[in-house]
Amino acid sequence: MGRRTDIEAALLRLAPGVPEHERGVIVDHAMDSRGLKPASPETAAWLSLVAYVRHTFTDYEDLLDDGFDKASARHFVAADMDEVLTGWGVRRSVAEGVDPDGEDEDPEDRDEDPEDRDDDREPDGRSRDP
């Protein structure tokens, strides 16, 4: 299977109820994000899903415009995000703190290009399996 197909399959495992038109946008984001190129399909799907919900279905952007820092804005929109994600069949919770897999950031928030790293970490900071 191609990378797009793998990401879409991972997204459907994570969020089986995501509407088709939303799914396409999320997968496009995962494919187009430079920071997600080296990520596993599951990581790319999760990070794109969370970013999409945060930016599309919450007041996150308004909170940033009002001067809140990213961490505070994310805290304030986490419950709204969980409501959308739960409606799509997602079992993870962003409101309960850091995702158990440590995948809680937008790829665009990363200051570095993952390909410029000289270590063996995934884009989310976890160690890669040897």
C-alpha cells in the first residue's frame, strides 16, 4: 500500500466515524506536512486529526489572537476537542493531559526539520526502534 492509503487506514482505526469529507482534509494535511514525512502512518494520522479538530472545531485561534500562549489555549479547548473526537469514535482523550503516546503537538509547532536531526528520534521525540 502507498503512504496515503496507510495514513487513511490508520485514521479510520483511530476515528472510525470521521466524515469522509473531513477524512480527506486530515489525510491531505498528513501528506503535505513536512514534519510528518518521517512519522509512522499512525503518528501522522493522529497528529493531523488532533490539529484539524483543534483548528476547525474550537476557539483555539481566537484564544491565540487574544494573547493566550499555545499551552493555555490548548488546555481551554481540550474538552471541546474530546467532544468532537468522541463523536467520531476516538477512544483517546486530549483533555486528560498529554496523549499516552506522547503525540500531543501540531507538526507545524516544531521548530526544527526532523530530517536535520542527527539522532534516532521520531518527530514526536520518542526513540525509534532499532
